[in-house]
Amino acid sequence: MEESERVDSRVGRFRLVSHCCLRD
């Protein structure tokens, strides 16, 4: 289940970056 958590963290950060770029 650790791999799943790691992927979740990656997706979360990617979404955050995408949101920032979109906001820009």
C-alpha cells in the first residue's frame, strides 16, 4: 500500500502545479 500512497503524493503535487499554471 506504500506504492499507492507515493502515487497519490505525486498526483497531488502534479495537480497543484497544474492548478498554479492554470491560474497563471
